[in-house]
Amino acid sequence: MKLQKPKKRHHYIPVFYLKGFTNKEGILYVYDKDRDPVFESSPEGIAYENHYFSFRTPEGQRDSETVENYIMTLERE
């Protein structure tokens, strides 16, 4: 059985929501006022931060799964 790497790309805008703004090819056009005015992306490649929902356990370990997995259950409903 292959071990799954911990999730680290936590989306602050859910992917299922971003998919509602894509064209027929699944492309999302993104406006960034600080960089190029408009660029193409996929919903999976935008609106995330590494370890956005991570926290330290009482033992000092980084937990990147608990909050992200809970949010995923809400997104499926």
C-alpha cells in the first residue's frame, strides 16, 4: 500500500466553487492586480496557500490533515 503524502495545498476558496467559473475546457481566468493583469489557471492551481489550515499538536507535530479533511466532508454535501 502506497503512503499518501500529507496535504499541504489548502484552498481558501473551495475548488468546487472555482469550477463554477471555468470555461468549457476547465480554464479559469484570474485577475491579479500586482502581476500580469490576467492569466489562465486551473481551479486546483489557484486560491491556495501551503499549510493554510495546519496547526501544531500538543506534541509539537504539524497537523495538515484534520481541518482539511473536515472541510472536504463539508464540500461533498
